[in-house]
Amino acid sequence: MLKLLWAECRKLRRSKIVGITVFATVMVAVIVFIQGWVMHDGIREIDSAGWYMTMAQVMATFLVLPAVIALLGSYIICREEQEDTIKSLRIIPINEAKLIAAKILITFVFSVLIYLLLFAIAFLAECVLHFSELSLGTVLYFLKLYFLQGIGIYFAISPIIALVSYMKKGYWMALIFTEIYSFTGLFMSMSNTLRTFYPITASFGVAGYYDTTVAEKAGSIIVLLLCGCLAAFMLQRLQYRERNSKT
């Protein structure tokens, strides 16, 4: 497994999708930062300590990060078949179940890391703007939010990654499906009940972004775990095929 993880990391170093994901993360941070400087009734929202770290997480989740994480996840699963490298891997030979498991683990870690990258950007901006108003407790609170959000979003989007990989329709479909899926979360968040059980908004509740009851948090955790189980079921049935081979 360690060798498979090492090999997948080496492959990602040569992938443009990682660069696209990092670029998208930086751009959403920049857009939220610029938005904060717009005057509303003589007040700039960026002047409030903590506003930027809060809004960067929210806007990135509803508009950008789930989609690019799903894109990367489906890409690293589909690439062996679309680039016709599975034929060479079978000569080694290689355990396909372990190969897929390694790819899923890489996607999970990447989801957390990309949220931590966004946190680092937001934290540095807050340090420049409001260093004297930041406390250790505040920083740790937001660090926990971003870390748990990265975990929650992975589980929320894992069925889409699995579905696109299973359907073999091209990994770019994951970007489209997840963008619609995450944007819909904006409307789901308007209802306490819907935001508890809609996977994208459930990740906010699990992370602690808004106040929840024990029952609501438990419901959100169960929904995310069910998403993970559904993804695992579909990926368990996934089999790579060589190009031009008989089906």
C-alpha cells in the first residue's frame, strides 16, 4: 500500500489538475478578500476580525472547492483506464482493489490539505489586518473548522467521485455534477432541517460552523457516513478495462 501511495503522489506531481486546484483555491481567497473591501453603509466587512476566515470557508465550499476536489479524485481513479496504463500495471501485476483504495486515500488527504491551504491564506490575511485582535483560541477554532470541513466535504462528494468513475463518462463530469451539488447547498442552508441532512451543509454542522443540537449533529454525521458507504460500495464494484478490449 505504501508503494502505491508513493506512486500516486509521484503521478500527481506531474498533473496539471493539482495546479488548477491550488489556483482555484487562491483565486476564491482573492475574490472574497476583494469583496470584503466593498463599502456597505460606510462599513467594510474586512475590517471585522474573523470575517475573512469565516467567509473564505463558506464561499469556497459552496462555489469552488468541492468541485475541484471531486475533479481530482475522479481523475486519479479514471486516469489508468483513460490513459491506457492499466495494461502495463497488470503485467506487474497489481492488486486493483488496493490501487483504488490508495487513490481514494490520496483524495481524502488532498481534501483536507486544500482546506488547510485556504486556512493558511485566510490566517495570513487576518494577521496582516487584525493581528492585535486575534487570540490563540480564535485561531485554533478556525483551524478546527477548516480541518473538519475538509474531512466532511470529502465524504459529501465521495458518491459523485465513485459514480463518475463507475460510469466511466470522463472525470470532467465530476466537476459539473459537484458544482451543481455544492451550489444547491446555498438554498438548503436556509432550512434547519435540510441543512442537517443535505451532505454539503451537513459538513458545516459537523465542523461546528453553526450551532447544532446533539441530534442534528448526529444526523449530519450519519448522512456523511452513509455517503462514504455508498461510495465504497460503488468503488468495490469498479473494474478497470483496457482500451479496445471486449466488455
